[in-house]
Amino acid sequence: MIDQQVPLRNGGTRLPVRPRTARLLVLAAVFVCAACGLVYELELVVLASYLIGDSVTQASVVLSVMVFAMGVGSLLAKRLRCRAAVGFGLLEASLALVGGCSALALYASFAWAGGSRFALVGFSLAIGVLIGAEIPLLMTLIQRVDRQDADGAVADLFAADYVGALVGGLAFPFLLLPRLGQLTGALATGVVNAVAGGALVLLLFRRDLGPRARWLVIVVNVAVIALLATATVLVDDFERAARRAVYGDRVRVAVQTGVQEVVLTGEGRDTLDLYLDGRLRVSARDEYRYHEALVHPAMNGPHGRVLILGGGDGLAAREVLRYPDVRSVTLVELDPDVLRLARTDDALASLNGHAYRDLRLTAVVGDAFTWLREARGDGYDVVISDLPDPGITASTKLYSTEFYGLAAESLAPGGRLAVHAGPPATRPGSYWTVEASIRAAGLATRPYEMNGRLADFHTGPDRAAAVSGHSGEPQDWGFVLAAPRTPPALGLVAGAPELRSLSGAELSAAGRAAEAGRLPGVEPSTLVHPRYWE
């Protein structure tokens, strides 16, 4: 709390401007600093969600640690109130440096150390302490401007603080992130922060500074701004080096879309790897095992009309379009840039068999949940859910009972739903939660699993295991086949296309293997009670 017994000067401190103007300048600095502080906070949350996964957990860690640290910062600021002007100038320079470089440091720890969790907590603490120390110092400075009651000063400061936070919170998703990206956006915010803090102290409160303190504030702020500006110039080189550390030397395409980071590596279709937000999504070495297991069991029955949810890479569509009696395929993909790459990138288009040239395929850009709500009752013979693992929080609504209820309503009589449900061996809780959620939507299920690659890239949300030498673990894929009323038969339709990795006998064995690992008593996941927290 701010001490209301701070002595006020009659007429205030000697100022280079009128007291009313000085008061507005202090509030403007509060506004800018609050906006910058919220941008740092959002940068940490969003980048940690990209790099580590599970945005609910990352947001909770950042917010709780930062709020605690702000309280610590407020207590520590008491020691600086007797030298509030120089303290505030150095404080804002420190905040600009730490906050502006936080995204770089977080990405560097992910790329070269294999994990970002400790860096996330450390920067949340440091930024929180620095933000928490701002208001007590600003309160002291505004009381030096003119006589006023402390309650009025608190109201003014917090009003400017909240409005600044609003502007920062809106600027981040609508301006900084799409225009500058994560790294440059944080660095630019740091420059603005340093300029605002240094300018307030040096222009408005310079008479409170002795010569030594004045030069200290100037040198520190100039050094911080120069460092951030240099980092901004070199940020592209840093990104390229970090990508090489993460993905190797074969990066061909790296795009930050409005939805995710998309990276393609490899020199041709046989060496292509597709990464989404740092997670290996497709490997040409064995993607056929995954897509054959996902698609072909669902085609055992009527399959004239097929709906694919996700799968913008076109690989599931490739398998569906191998059936000549398929009349139409609708594919719903959230990221238009993935669709563009699937059409135009030579290696990816070759791998998906140029599926988008087939006139039977219609691609729609949209959220799968929203699209199902608007298109319910269309009567598809087969619905295929080819979506990211349920452990990624942004996708949990696409693994909810409500989502599967919408999918069930889209099925024609005798229709079937096939779902990619995550790895049953390494994340059995999530896998069986998906199965329970499908059953809760009124569908009868048939779980099965397939073995995949021996990974040389850790595909989970944190690369620490791979970097520390624990790569090479076998990856498994879990699926659930479902239909209304009775469990669908787990097999291949007569006259199915020739498959490279799947047979009726293998499917039967895959079903038995999955059932042998069934977890009892698993609760379904819903929109209001998501359960994918492994």
C-alpha cells in the first residue's frame, strides 16, 4: 500500500512545465508502461503455449507467478522512494531490457537447451517484480508535481494503468503479433518502454537528479535502447539459427501464420517433414502408416460422402480419394496457409498425390466445431477427425463430448466416425478420455492402435527428452472408430486399394492391443470440464 503520509510540497517540486501538464505527463507514462507490461505478459503466455503446449497451464503459471512477484516488487520499491526519480528511470530501463528480451531468451532455451519451463518462471518473476515496483514510485513522483490527496492520486494512476493495459492487450493480437511477430514485437515494446521511462525522468524530474544520477540514467537507457535495437536488426539471423537448432539444416519453408508456425523441412517428398508450432505433424518416412490406419477402417461400409475435419495437408484426403466410388469429400481446415502449402509446395503436393486437383474434393477454411454446428444433419457416410493431439489445449474443444455429438448428428444412417485420439502408450489417460467422450456422445466405439516411427525428434510439447539424448523412442498412434448404436466392424472393405502397412489381420491385432490397455472408470471431457491434462 502507498504511504499517505508522504510530505507534499507547497506548489510541488520546481518543474519545467505547469503542474497540470506535468501531472498529465506522469499519467501518460503510466499509460505507456502499463501497456508495455501487459504486452510482456501476453508474449510469455503465447510463446510458452507455442513452445511448451497446454495454454491453460502456461497462462496460469505466468499470471500467478507474475502477480506474486508484483507484490514482492511493491515491497522492494519502498527502499527507492527517497530517490524515486532515478529509481524509476533505472527500473524502466531494466524492465525494458528483461521484457524486451524475454521472447528471445525463451525461444533460445527451447532451441538450444530443449525446454522453456524454467526460463518461463524466471522471466515471469523478474518482470513481475519490476512491474510491481512501478506504481509506488510513480505515486511518489506524482505527489511531487502538485498538492493533492493521496486517494485522488491513486485513482488517477490506476485509471491510467488500467486503460494502458487495455490498449496493450488489444495491440498485442491485432497489431504487434501479426505485423511484427513474437520476437520483434517484444523488442519494439522494450524500446517504447525505455523511451517512455527515460523521457519522463530526464525531462520532467531532471532537477531531482544530481549530475551523477542524471548521467547514470542516460547511459543505462541509451545502452538498453541500443541493445534492443541491435537485437531487432539481428532477429532474423537469430530465428534462422534457432530454427536450424530445432529442425536441422534442411528448413525450406518457415511461416508464422495467423494460427501457428508452419515449418517444412527436407529436399523432396521422400524426406519431407511438416512441423506445426514445433511439433512434428507429418513425416514422409511413415505418414502412410498413420493415414492408412486413420482412413481405411472407416471406409468399411458406405462411403459416397466423406467429411474430413482438419487434415489440411491433404494426406487423409489422398487416402479417401483412392476409392473411385467416393462421390464428394469436404475438408474443413482452420489454417488457410496450410491449404496453400498443400496445393503449391512441390514436395507436399506430391506427397498428398495432388489431392486438391481432384474435383471431388472441396476445401473449406473454418473452425471444425463451428462448421459442424452450422452444417449439422448433412448426412455424411464417413467423418474423419484428423486433428492435433488432445493434449494441446487449443484443440481440447475438438475432443469434447459436445464436438462428437455434433459429428454424430452429421452422420448418415450407417455412417462411421474415425478419430485420431493421441498415443495410447505414452498418454493413455488422454487416449481413453477421447474414447469415453465419444461414448458419452451416444456412439459405440472400437479403439485400435498402430506403431509408428522411431523418432529422432521429440514430438511432444517439450524437446528436453530429445536434447538430453532420449530420442529414438517408438511413437504410437491411437484411433477410435465409432458408429451409432453398435460398434463398427474393425476391418477393410472388399476391394479396398492396395495398402502399404495395413491388413485385416493387423487391424484385428491393433484392436486387441488397444483393448488390453483399457483404463477403467475414465470420465468424458466436456467444454466446461476438459480433462486432457497429462
